[in-house]
Amino acid sequence: MLDPQVLRDRLFLLMSKRDSLVRLLEQPDLGTLRIDVNQALEELDDLIDDFKRTFPDSELVS
């Protein structure tokens, strides 16, 4: 089992990469990859929401 601080650190790392996915999604020549990028964003947002519900006292910034 992971320490909550380790989970928090890993989630911060993922959140820092979220903007890259958003910028990628804005590319007009993405083609069918757009579906995968959109799915990744949705799953990341779900992960962030789950973390906030599991650790409500956490100082997670989104």
C-alpha cells in the first residue's frame, strides 16, 4: 500500500501533464487519436475527483 503523500506526489506529476493533453487535443490534425486523448483527459479528471473524495483534507490544487 502506498503512502498518501506518495500518491499525492504522483497525482501532482500527472496533473502537471494535463495541460499538455489539452494542448494536444486542440491540434486540428489529430485524427482518430483525438478519441484517445479525450479519454485520457476524462480518466485523469476522474482520478483527481476520486483522490479528492478519498483524501478530503488534502491540499490538492486543480
